[in-house]
Amino acid sequence: MTKTARAYTNIALIKYWGKKDKALKLPYTNSLSLTLDRFYTDTKATIIDSDEDVIYLNNTLLTHTQSKRIVNYLNTIRQFYSFNEHFRIDSINHVPTSAGFASSASGFAALAAAINSSKNLQLDRRHLSILARNGSGSASRSIYGGFVEWNAGTDNESSYAEPIDETPDIDIAILSVVINSQQKKISSTVGMENSVKSSPFYSNWVTLVASEIKEIKQAIAKKDVAKIGEISEHNAMSMHALTLSANPPFTYFAPETLRILQIIQQLRQKGILAYATIDAGPNVKIICTKNSIKTVQKYIEETISNVTCVVANIGSGIQYI
Ligand code: DP6
């Protein structure tokens, strides 16, 4: 029986930013994430008697243009596993656009798992991670819950994510601060490509990530949330320095992004645990403890208008429901 696959989104604490192989989505560096419990995608794949795939997202049929990336991905899977069938894909994103999380991590992880169930491929989690990575790099990590590391690897078989601790007993919570203002979007795929091509600091980034991965794993083992936050914030700022130093330069930051970064620094001066991480967009995710998160949320909501806050905790890996 074909099952619906559920995958949760993840937030990178040590970012993936740059591919050495674009077709296979092989990254230059390892990356490390935390899976979150609030945002997920449910996907079902049904084999149909047709020579075209049909894709429904949030109960709406996608046009050919809208479904191109997904259909290309399904073509890759057909080629990998040597079969010809086409699918009807029903995917529901429980990643409210207002939550400011990219849905590609949970989206491609759920899709990989849905095909695994529909075609009864019986993939183990390593191969599921490899399959998800071929859809979107960050999706390789959403196969697992808790803290997860994606090993860069050197070819398709050696680039996959592995759990560090799927159910960590650690006092961490993430506040997602969504900035409700529109700005031109540069996809992560394009943003990282431009950074690799033209930032003079790209080779420093590769060296930095190697040392920060080691340090953050030690902090995770010690359950030292302040240290995890400190390393994550430094890593995120270093990633964004690659966009500002690209040629031509670009940034994902909005004015409110900088304002929130300032507030986080002020809160820390008052002894409140709060550290920022930012992906390929203006929204800020704040690493807190279960205790500090309420104060941080209150302070941000009182100081800045035009933002929405969402609280998330540690999430689990792929589920079949
Ligand atoms: C900043 O996984 O969306 O969120 O592999 O091109 O689909 P593609 O990129 P994607 O990039 C995520 C970039 C990031 C950092 C991270 O999640 O590690």
C-alpha cells in the first residue's frame, strides 16, 4: 500500500553554501542542521497510466512551468532506478509561507520518501538521503530528526546525511522571525553559485566550515546551547559575507534583518540567550532556550512592527503515515 510520506524542515546551523558538482548537488563542505517540529510536507505518489507526471501542490494542479523542477527530479529517479512509470503527486506543505522557511528541504525529502513507498524501492535511510539530495541539497538532512550532518562526499554514493543525535536531551528552541516585507528573491541555487564564482573569500569559507563543524559537534555533545548559538551565528554571518563580497555583490538582508541582529546583541548584553541564523532570505531564526524564547519573542514583537514570530522545537525524521 502506498503511504503518505511526511518530512520536516531543518535549519542549518553550519550552512551548505556552494556546489562542486551542480548536476549531482555535491557540496564543497559538510553542513549541520537541526530538524524542526513545526513545519513539514506530506506527499503521496500514485503510479498512473500516463506518459506524463501530474503534480498537485496544496490541492492545486501545477502548470508545466511550475512543475518543471519536480518533473526533472522524477526523471532523475526513473533513470537511477530504471523504471518508466509516471506519477500523480499530491503534496501539502505545512510550511506556512508566513513562517519564512524554505519548503525545498521538507518538500524534496517527502517526495523522495513518497516515491520510495510507491515503487516499493525499500531504500535505507542513507539511500533516501542520497535521493533527497538530488532534489535539493538541504533535503538530504530532513531524512533524520534532531541534529544531522551532511557529509559532502566525492560522488553520488558518498554524499549523504547522517544523524548526530536524533532525540537530543537539550534545552534548545528556535524562534522564527518573519519579516513581512517583499524584496527581490535570489534563489539559494543562484546565490551560492555566484558566491563560489566571484567571492574572493570562498576558499576561506571552506576552511572555516571544517573547523566550525568540529567545534559545534563538541558543543552539541556538551549540550552547550550558548556555544551552539555562538558558532551558528558566526557561521551564518560568514555565509552572508560571501554574498556581500560577490561580484556583483548582493544581499538577502532587509533593513529589518539588521535591526533584529542589533536587538539580539542587546538582549545578550542583558544576559538573555539569543543567537541568530539566517538563510537565503531576510528572515531571522533565533536560537534560544525554552526559557529565553518567551522574553526574546516579547521584546522583538514590542520593538519591531511588521514581523511575525513562530516558535519551533526539535523535530523528527521521515515518517510514513
Ligand atoms: C542557505 O538546499 O535550497 O538554506 O541544493 O540548490 O536546492 P539547492 O539549495 P538549497 O540551499 C540551502 C541553502 C541554505 C543553507 C542550508 O540549508 O544549508
